[in-house]
Amino acid sequence: MKGKLIILSAPSGSGKTTIINYILAQKLPVQFSVSATSRLPRGAEKDGVEYYFLSPDAFRARIAQGDFLEYEEVYPNRFYGTLNSEVQKKLDEGKNVIFDVDVAGGLNIKKRYGDAALLIFIQPPSIAELERRLVSRGTDSEEVIRDRVAKAAFELELASQYDKIIVNDDLEKAKKETLNTINKFITQKL
């Protein structure tokens, strides 16, 4: 049997990465899809672990070669995308793949894989709380935070196109709800 795809999307600062790390620690039969990006590594991030780090020019060259399942130029010269080869290999081996992608990327993956893909949107309790979380993590400039908050408003408008919306107003509750949703999806027959 081919594997299934679980896509988590959320505005930056919604707790998506924390929830995905929790899911991966539960030893579910899922493998993380490492995305590519043209941004620089943050903190202790390593190439091939958190992301495949490419220059903007190298990213554009891979787009031109048709190497991406989905990609987005999120901000000028700031690309994120999922490599076809990374995903197809895992699916062909019957493995379930979990994604951390933006809303547009998630919708593109769903369009391609249909019922074999589950879209989960992690929603912040409010835009104000989202901004507070972004400021408190201390990793981005004021300008980047402003851009992320503006993008969040757009992403929230698209959340209704997702299969499941989980509001992260209580992290432990959001983790468990996400885990239950994924468990149910990967155990059901297509």
C-alpha cells in the first residue's frame, strides 16, 4: 500500500513546529518531509535536518527543473518548497509523510493527492497573541514580525479549505487533538 500525507500549516508562531515535534516523538508510523528554503539557517539548524538550505538562485534553478511538489516565494527571495523526490521515495516505500508547509503549499499538495492527504490547520487564538509569541521568541526583526503578522491574516482566510482546524489556545490540548486526528487518518482505509 502507498503511504499517506499529513500536512500541517499555520501562521508563523502558532505552535505548529512544537506540535509536529510532539507528533514525531509519539513514534507514529510517519516520517517528516524536510523542506527546502532559501532563507539562512536559524540558531543550530542543520542542512538536511530542519531544511535543505539553498541560495535563492539555486532554488530558482530547481524550480525551473521541475524538482518541487510545491513551492512558494513567501517574501522576496525567500522561497520554501517540497522536493518531489523526497516525498515520492517515502510514499513508494509505503511510508506516511508529515509536512510542515505554508497554506498555499498545503492546498497544492492536497490538490495533487486528494483523499490520500489530510490538511490540518493550526490556528492561533488571535492575531494579537500570534504577534506576542513572535516577539517573545526573539528570533526575528520587527520588520519580519510585521510581515509574518500580515501574512497570518491572509492564511487565516484560507483555513476553511483545510480538512481540520485546531485552535492552539492550550498547547497540550492542541497536541492531543492533532495526534488523535492523525491516528484516525492513518488507520482508515482509503
